[in-house]
Amino acid sequence: MIRALGHEGAYSLLEVHPITGRTHQIRAHLAALGQAIVGDPVYRESQPFDLALGRQFLHAYSLTLCRYPDNQEMTFTAALTSDLRDWLVNYFPTALACGI
């Protein structure tokens, strides 16, 4: 599932729920749609703002896993990292209004 949370110029902030949980699935499918991830050296031609970030703009807000051995479902959440938040402030400030 892919849901757009916000747009500004050439950028879109997306909520993505991969089927297999693999980051490459997200990268490959978005690139096939012409929407490569900022900072992705495989699917996107490098831009100055990619270098400012220094990595792919991917963040797992939440992960749900089944705990071994009781198979209890556990969900873990994490706030957006400071480097990603700083990048948004500089290059995509309207995304911060999306509640991330």
C-alpha cells in the first residue's frame, strides 16, 4: 500500500506498507513508478540535496513482529531521526505539517 501524505514541488512524502518488509521492494516499486527515493544511489541520479542527506530517505515508523516462542504480536515505533527531520526543514518543510 502507498499513501501520499504531502506534496511540495518535486517531492512527495509517502506512507508505504511493504508486503514482504524488504526495503528493496519499496525502492524498486517506487523507482518503477518514476518516484525514486531521495538519496538512493541505485535508482536515482545523485542530486546536491541527496549528498546533503548522505543516505536514503527511508524511515520505519513502526514495525510489527511476532515474538518467539509464544508468537505474541509486538509493535515497535520510532520517531523520525534528526538527520531526516533536518533534511525536511531545509528541502521539504511542508512535510513537517503532515504530522510526522
